[in-house]
Amino acid sequence: MNATTIGWAGLVGSFALVAIAIALSFWQRLHLTRSIVWASARAAVQLLLVGIALRLVLDSKASVWWAWLWVIVMIGFAGFTIRGRAKEVPGIFVLGTLSMATVVVVSLSVIFGFHVFPVEGRTIVPLAGMMIGNSMTACVLVGRRIVGELSDKRDEVEARLALGLSWQDASRPYVRSALRTALVPQIESTKAVGLVFLPGAMTGLVLAGVDAVDAVTVQLAIMYLVLGSVATSVTVIGLGLTRRVFTPDHRLRLIVRASH
């Protein structure tokens, strides 16, 4: 056994940590045992299936187009996931899918355009996955926040419109607040990296025996990539959603919040 190959025995041994979580649930009567077991089992099945599939995609002899196809599937699945988490946001599936596609195109263009990483299946799929995964939560947050702000403060928005402001100016304070709310967690996470916690990519590289400084440079590139991805995704959602809830003649549409 080594740091990068723990084997099935090591995997089973790590389940002791899940057992601790279950024991704590019993002790504090949290009634989360079933959820913990289901989440652990589901994660194992999903990751094992993904691992098997990735073996084919990341094979050195496989065409890089299989990796791009994988990314397209991830973008579509992310759109469905965002819709499921923010059903009250009008048009969120289209906006969410568009934002994920924009994030992938912009970010990978920068990364590969500046030759930060080589254009290979082993870089395309993981990098796209990290960008999409980190951006989804922010997209859901900004979408729900904008809907909430414009619904709760509808009178204020309409008063601003009545004073002659365009829909862009009338909605700007509320959209700006939503964008800040969605971006702050990622900014704070970026500020705390290295001091409060060691992120996953760096930890994995160190466990794999990579020099610590080399691991740090890779992690920094990924952190910058994620921060830019989150900023891009929330901007696309914010601008697209705001435009959708106003009519061409600068009236706020009726926003009906769908039940979860």
C-alpha cells in the first residue's frame, strides 16, 4: 500500500469515520442515520462508476473528443441540478446551462490558451468538473437571491421605474447585492486557503509524492480558475435573470415562486 493506492482494505477501513458519524447521530438523536448511510452508499456507487468510465476517457490512446463529450454531459446535468435546487427562479434551466457553458468556454480558453495545463483528457475533465461543481452552488444562490429581492421589494423597484429609471438602473442595487452575496463565500475561501485549510488538489498531490511547492503552484492555478469561474457564472445568471423578469417597456413582470 502507498499514499495513492489504498486498496479495498483501506477503503473499508476509512468507513470507520462514517461509523463515527452514525454513532454521533444515535447519541444525539439526530435521526440522520439513514441519510448518512444512503449518502455514503450513493457516493461510493457514483464515484466507482465514474472511475470506471474515466479509465476509458483518460486512456492515453483514447481520443480527446471523448473528454469534450463528457464535459458536455456535465454541463447538461449541471443545468438540471440547478433547476432542481432553484425551482422558483424563472428560466433557471436555460440560464444555468448557459452559465455553465460560458464558464467552461471562458476558463478553459484561458487555461489552455496560456498553456497552463496541456490539452488532454486527464486535464479537461477534472478541470471542467471543478469549475462546474463550484459554480453551481453560486448560481443557485444568486438566482434565488435575485428572485427574493425583486419579489420582496417590488414596490421599491416599481417606484424607481415610475421615476423614469430604466430596468437596469431600477434593479441594479438588488442585483448587486445578490452578486456580492454569491461571490463572498468563494472570496473568503480563497483568502483562507493555506492558513485555515489545505484544499483537496494540493492535498492529493502531496499524498501522491509531488513536491510541496509544485503542489502549491497547481493549487493556486486551480483556485484562481475556480474564483474566475464563480464570478463568471453568477454574472451570467444575474444579467440573464434580471433581463428576463422585466418587459421591453421597463415593467417588472409578476414573479411567481414555484414550490420546492
